[in-house]
Amino acid sequence: MHPLARLALPAIAMLLLAGCAQPMRRSAEAAPQPTDCPAAVAPIAKCLSGQDSAGAWYVIAIPNAWNGDLVLHAHGGPTLGVPNPKRTFEDLQRWAIVPRAGYAWAGTTFRHGGVAVLDAAGDVERLRRIFVEHVAVPKRTVLHGQSWGASVAARAAETDPLGPDGRRRYDAVLLTSGVLGGGTRSYDFRLDLRVVYQYLCANHPRPVEAQYPLWAGLLPASTLTPAELARRADECLGARTPAAQRTPAQQARMKTLVDVIRIPERSVVGHLNWATWHFQDIVQNRTGGRNPFGNDGVRYAGSTDDAALNAGVLRYRADPQALVALGADTDPTGRIPVPVLTVHAVGDPTAFVELESAFRATMERAGTADHLVQAFTAHTEHSYLADPVYPAALEALLEWVERGLKPTPEQLAARCALLEARYGPGCRFLPAYRSASLDTRVAPR
């Protein structure tokens, strides 16, 4: 048994601090306190939690057999509303494979809900400082961004200066299922979804309700709920009804929608939600009420009558100032100075795999493409791939950092296969796959 496993958590923290080679400066952040770990982590780790000075809640898990490395997790979403500390425990439960593989794990709720990438990146960095100042100085620190959190991790890594000791805060970046096209590209298809859905269904909003531009997401005073929106999607598309039980009209409308927008049926309601409340958050809280989304000149294709569709959908032109404001916060620059590994399921129903080509182009423009390795899997889920995938990715990244051995997709697939004996099955890497241009998936504008 690792010696830390026999100690109470406060003693662990004291021992780790005593063993650090470099002195700690006094922190303005309160020390985290011992807490119960989620069930999947409790047998193999001790946990700490707290609330940082900006209001974000966080959880830290230290494995009993800690390997000395830290994984900082930036979660997906983003969630809306007031941060709930339950979120970090749910994230740790989902990513229990990380402490199982020997890494310390730390995750934050972020200080507030909504689409605020740079603020969230600051919250991740604050958590790193809390770990360093109150727990231990890790050997290596890996930023892990999942889904929308991948954009958070990318932006955090771009603003990582070289320290006086020649080291950076973050040694490597792992981006999984990433929304990596930036807000100015990644959300275009959701405006497309709103206008095509409204053309087909005319119930979001209904004709008897107050009208608003669909790029606004929802009127500020609206009382619409996700449950009611799902009922409207059921009414028009039979969205939550088995296909065989839909009316012919519902079947036709659903087929048109998924063929034109190119999303699976199972993701329609989720994307409608994001194109409603996330758009509302962006417009009301991030762009000063101005429109960052446009479809002026977009040609939609895939219906039984594209001419009628293109003549009938609502059209909007993005406000240049709103576009600049959204991009300044959400668009990655690609100027990441450390190794970056992305892993993306080809069948991801939420974050299109073609977003990876947009991210590669971003790093190429920044002159940092040699820092990037992209790998793809045959999974069809977004939120989690499979247990052995993540330790394989972390091992490959840290070997790249420490020995300069940049992994290939083939080597990553082989490493993952070897780890199945320890972590169970689930490696479905496709080493030969390359993502197509985002323009092949989302109508360019």
C-alpha cells in the first residue's frame, strides 16, 4: 500500500507540502477541506473540496497510490444558472478512471454559468494554484478539456507564460470530444436548426406568442421550459416517439430536419435546448443584445424541395461587433506552446468530428501544428468514450513531454489495447481516419 493511503487527509496535505522542493507562498485562497469522495473513487482516493475566492466550487481527488501528476478538468456544457457544487462530484464520478490510473484530479464548477470561456479558463487556473499552494506541487500538470470545456482548456493553455524557472503552468493538454471551432463557427448549425425547425413546425415560438429573432434564443421574460420545448418537438416531429409510431407528417418533417442539419434524431431535442437557452445567454449576457449569428446567403440542401425551403426560412445577418465580442472570448488562437492531444468520436452526435479540422487549421495558422496530434475513435457517444482511452492518452502525452516521443495515432491505439487488460474493453481507435472540413458538415457563411 502507498504510504499516503494510511494517512488521514489533513496529514496527507501536510506531508505533501513538507515534501515539496520549492517553498510555497501564502495563498489568498482558503484551504480545501476533507470531503467524502464519490462512490467510484472512495475506495482508492481521498478527496478535498471548497469554494474559491471567485465563487466557483471545486473537488480534488488524491489517489492513495498517487503517481505525482495532476489532471485539471474543464467540464463540458456549459451549464446555466448559479453553479452547483454537485457538478464537480458528478464530474469526478464520471472521470473516476483518472484517479484509478494514479493521477490526482481536480475539477471546478466555474464561477458562473453560461458561455464565458475566458472566465472559465481563469477558474481552472485558480484551482491549479489552490492545489499547488495547499496540497502539493505536482510533477506534471495536464489540462483536460471535455466538450465545451475543450475550448476552455485550449484558451487557458494559450495564456500560459514561461515561468522564471523555465517551466509553464501546464505541461500538456488533452482535449476530448471538443467543441473546438470557437463560438463563431461551432454554433452556426444551431441557428440553422432553429430556422429550419421553425419553417417546418412554426411552434417555437407559436404564432400566438410574442415573436422574436431566432438568433436571440428566447425573449428575456419568457417562461418556456425545456419540458415544454420537448413537448413541442414531440408535437411536430414525434421527437421522443419511436419512428414507427410517428404520423406520416411527423416522419417527413423529422427526415427533412435531420437530412438538412445533418444531426441524428436522438440529438434534436438537446440541440434545440442549446439553440434556445445558450443563445439567450450569449445574446443577453455576452454580446449586449446584438446578434452574433447569421445565415444570410446560406444554401440549405437535403429536403424534398430545397427551393421552397431556402425561400421560406428566416434569414439573419450577424452584427460585426457581436461577432468580434463572441470570438474574442470563445475562439481559440492556436498559440499553445505545449503538446496537445485531441481524441474525438467519429459518430459524436453533439460536437461534430469535423470541428477537429477547424482546430487543426487554427493551429496551422498559429504555427503550432507540430504541437498537435489528433486521434479518432469509432464511438458514437459524446460525453464519455471508454475507460482505457483516457489513461492511454495521458500516458502518451506525458511520454511526449518527458521524452520528446510524439505519439502517432497508431501508437496510441496500440497503447490503449494493452491497457484493456487493466481497465476493461473499449478501445476503438481509427488510426487512418482524418476529419473532413467543417464546411462539408455545416453550410459555410
